[in-house]
Amino acid sequence: MLETSVQLGQLATILIMAVALGLDAFSLGIGVGMRGIRLKHVLIISLLIAFFHTLMPLLGLLAGRYVGVLLGQVTGLAAGGLLVLLGGHMIWNSFRKEEGRPVNHTTLLGMLLFSLSVSIDSFSVGVSLGMFVNDTAIIVTSFGVVGGLMSIFGLMLGRKAGSRLGEYGEMTGGVILLAFGLMFIF
């Protein structure tokens, strides 16, 4: 009974982290969708995001396991510190309003760059989780499925909406990761 509740708690934690990371894809997807996007591109971008949201945490988990062996008993502090830094960085980026040239999301290179850019944070979370969690299949599957679904929702919502929605997605994801990092430390 206790083991089942621990497993459910870990699954809930993984899903919450997946949603936190997927909020970035969701909020940026709204922006891309508002500029106009074809359904074919929604599908391709979402599949690419799902792929990178699976690949990046997998690479992070492998690196995290190696780092976990090296760090030994301070692994929890290091993992929590990394999540705090990543969450703080996401919050900081949500306040910065960089006006740059947008990526052309209709080209293959543009779709790859967009998908990779919203998935790169998954690597850092994978490193943190790799230091003490062994559920690789559950983590990468959850991150991939949730990231892909949230990108579809964001792109479709942006396609339908004409106003600025979801601008706080990255900040919300950062707050969630920051909270988990603090929980790991304390």
C-alpha cells in the first residue's frame, strides 16, 4: 500500500514537472499560432516538440545518473539547486521582453529551432531527476506526451485567438520548478 502511494506521488510529481515544462511550448505556441499557422505545421511542430521533450530529458537523465554517482550524498541538494536555478531562469525570462527577429515556423529549420528551443529546459530537469529517480520510461514518455499535447493546444488556441493569451506560461512553469527545487533542498 505504501509503495503504491509512493509510486503515485512520484508519477504526480513527474506529471506536474511535465506540465511546467510544457507551459513554455504552450505559451510560445500561442504566439506562433496568432501569427498564422496551417494545420499541417501544427502537427509537425507538435511532433517535433514531443520528440525533443522526450530526447532532451533522456540525455539529461543519463548525464544526471553520472553526476549522481560523482556527487554521492549531496545529490539531492545538487538536483534541488539545479531546479531552483532553472525555475528562476524561466521566471527571469518571462519578464524580459526581447524583440528579435521571429523564427520562420513554416520552414523545416524554423520548426526544428522552435521545437528545440522550447525543449531545452527538459535537459536540465532530466539531469536533476537522473540524480535520484530511476523511472526513465515514465519520465521521458510523460514529458514527450505532455509537451506535444500542450504545444498542440497552444498553437490551436493562438490560431483561433487574436489577443495576447498565455504570456505568463513560462513564469508559471518556472515557479513550479522553483518550488520543486526548494522541496528537494529542504
